[in-house]
Amino acid sequence: MDLSAVQAALSDKSYTAVASLCDELLLQAASKGTNTDEWPYSVHLLAHLYINDLNSARFFWKSLPQEVKDTRPELAAVWRIESYRQRIFKLLTSAYSTISVADVAHFMGMSEEDATNYAVQIGWSLGAATKMLTVKKPKAQINQKLDASKLQRLTECVFHLEH
């Protein structure tokens, strides 16, 4: 398996290109039936985290065979970084209505630019003059309780519609 393009991107510090290169090369390997035992899974996952593509990181993690996850402790450690970031961001969302870019960067372990981009991508708004982020609170989920009488009425309605 030729990973020279990935190695070149890493050497050139073109970290934003690594995720797409890894995705493309892994697809090529899978289509050819190439053995991926030596695949740089940790680098691939880190590349998605680096560009804040959390959906791709989650998809990549879920697509990995359990044996790969179990035999590569560094890969599990990388995954915990993504989970940690999500937990911290949820805590910030619940604790603040506004927060400075510097504080978000500090708590998330990112540069101020990356923290700003991440927060804005999630839906927070930036006051450019103040460098303060306004937190977008998630909509509260309303779980309806379904009591037996409602379930019975629904069952009767469906029964009458079918007959």
C-alpha cells in the first residue's frame, strides 16, 4: 500500500489535506481488496479531528472493525480526544450564555481561530469587536409520555383503518 502522499503531506505540514488523502487511499485499498493491517488509523482519525470534521471522524470510528480498535491502544486514545472535546463543548454550552474566544480555546485545547471556527460551525455567534461568543443553547427535547389509554385509542384507530 502506497502511503507516500500521506507521508508527503505530513512532512510538508499540510495537515488539512491528510484527511481527504487518507479517505481516498482507504477507499482505493478497499476497492482493490488490499490488506489494511498497516493502515495508519490513528493518523486518519486525527486528521478528521484536526479539521473539525467530527461527523467523518465518528463515521470512520464506527466503520472500524472491533479487532482494530482492541489491538491499537493509540487509536482508542485518539477517539477519547474526540469524545472529550464533545463533553467539554456540552459543558460550555450548559454553563455559559457568552464566553470569550480565548476561554473556549483554552478549554477545548485549540487555537483561538480553530475554537472560533468550531463554535461558529456549531451555531454560536461571534461578536468580532469583543471576541466574545454567544452560546446557542440546544432546543429542549420534549418527551411525551404515552399512557395506556392513548395507546389503546391508537390501536383501535389503526384497527378500524385496516378493516
